[in-house]
Amino acid sequence: MDVSLFDFDLPEDRIALRPAVPRDSARLLVVRPGGTPELEDRLVSDLPGLLAPGDAMVVNATRVIPARLKGYRLRGDQAAKVELLLHQRLDGRRWKAFARPAKKLGLGERVRVGSGGDAGLEATVEARGEGGEVTLAFDLAGPDLDAAIASAGELPLPPYIAAKRPTDARDADDYQTLFAREPGAVAAPTAGLHFTPALLDAIARRGVPRHETVLHVGAGTFLPVKVEDTDDHRMHFESGVLTAETAEALNAARAGGGRLLAVGTTSARLLESAVGADGRLGAFSGETDIFITPGFRYRAVDALLTNFHLPRSTLMMLVSAFAGLDVVRRAYAHAIAERYRFYSYGDACLFLPDANR
């Protein structure tokens, strides 16, 4: 498909730089494709009443790590500043990262994280890829490496926020969901940022159980698509887990007539990676590079809670595949006209199409 179909113009002042306080006071655009009304303005705190007893909610329990590292390329007596964004762990010692400026890093060169003269976390450039990607082999491994990254790294706020203000202490809480327990993501599963303890209690009282899965979000998910045709885009791999126990609980919910609500595109991608042709979910553990565009047939997800996404992004394509491109374009035009707040710290959108099972 032509990538320009997923483009739109957004006024700069609609990009949210802080989340709503409290989180569930964010606005919620309810979208019922083909329904009456098709678009309805609500609040995230209204979510329990939009669900039905027997539905099941699936959240992503990944935790964002301080994946932005600043340091130096070491070449003899010369040192040049570099910035690294870790985005995919390969093993206990190696990470893939986006480097800036990437041209300063050659194969076999050494990188030191921290203030140039001090001994600190070091790595060797093991491989170079496209778009500024490098593979780093760190001197440390396992828990020691994790601790060093946690000490030296910064929380990787998205560039549309980081370009407007520095990361601060508030972001340490604001950019983590209530479900965050498994470190490994380099970007937050942002639909999950809207939940508060009170909202979770109300959803539970509604008779909608919460189930957790994990997809470690990589920076590649949020990169704009630079090709002109979706067929030419290559997704980055992300690692995830859906346990057999959770899969069976979700299968039971659907068998009983309940809908599966994916909280965020990351939960949706993992569920659709774990579902079989018969619509039943199974255990999943490994990597997925699933790329969902219009024409894709969803087998596991019946409803989708998500934020408003960047133009020409894979997430905009995923949502359009779920609800229909024309519907999504109308929803986004409405959200812009009604001054909804966009992107990671912005408002939410709930897609409720008729279940087709």
C-alpha cells in the first residue's frame, strides 16, 4: 500500500508533553465502525462501562529501561561523542542499538559510556546495519551489564517530547505503566499509561479480568516508515512471552462470549503472533516481526485501546487494519478538530468493532 495514505497534518500544540493528571482523566475517543454514533467523546475513566462482564483485558507488563547511553568513540588518543539507543537485546552481552552519528563508529571500534576520561561501561562495535544500527558487544554481561546500563543510561523519551524538553524526575514514574515488571523495553506501551488503581478496581468490579503478557517494545516500532510502499518496509524484531496459562484463560473468555480487549498495539501484536489459524491462542516465547497493515485478518483481538499515533507509522497502519482506513482517518480528523492530545503522553482511542467470530 501507498504509505502516504497514512499521513496527516497535526498542529505542534497537540503533541502532549506531560500525561493527564490523574492518568484516567485523559480523553477517550470511542470509535464504533459503522455504528451510531460512530464517534463518541468520553473519558478514560468511562472505560469500565464500555466493557461487558466476561470480556478480558490484556496488558503489556514490560518495563522501560534507561536505554539512552551517551559516551565516546575511542580511537587512539581521539574521542568523539556518540549517543546510543539500545533497542534489541541479543544475549547476555550484546545489544543492537541506533547510533548517532553512526558514521563515527567503525567495525571493531571501542565505545565508552560516560564522561570521556573515566573508566566506565565499554563495548566493541561488532556489526553495522542500516539506518544507523550497530551491534554492540559489551565487556560486562548479565546482571552486571543490566546494573551498569541502569546506572549510566537515561530514560528514552520519544524524540517529539525530548526535542521540546529534557527528561526529568517526573518521567521516571510517568513513562512506566502500573503493570511494568519485566525490564527490557526501550519505549513504553503507552496505552497502559492511562490506568490508575481506581480504574483497575472499577474494571475488576465490572467482571472483566486483567491478563498480563510481555512484549519488549523496541524503538523500531515507532520509527516512521521511510519507503513509499508498505511491502518494502522491514520491521525490527521484538521479544515477547504469552504463557500457556494466560492463553487458555483468554481462549476460555472468548468461548464464553467475551471479547478480548488489547491494551495497546504491543499487546495486539503479541496476541496476533500467538494465535493459530483456528483463532485459538497458544503459548508464545520468542521474537516477532509481525507487520500488520490493511488486509490483515485479526484472529485474536476483538477490541483495541490505543493512543493516537504518528503519521506514516506502522502503528497507524496496525490500527487502520483493525478498524478500516477510512474510519481511522475520520477518527483522527475528529480528534484534531476537537483538540485531543496526541502521542505517548496524549489521549486515548477505543476501537469497538463488531466481533466477527
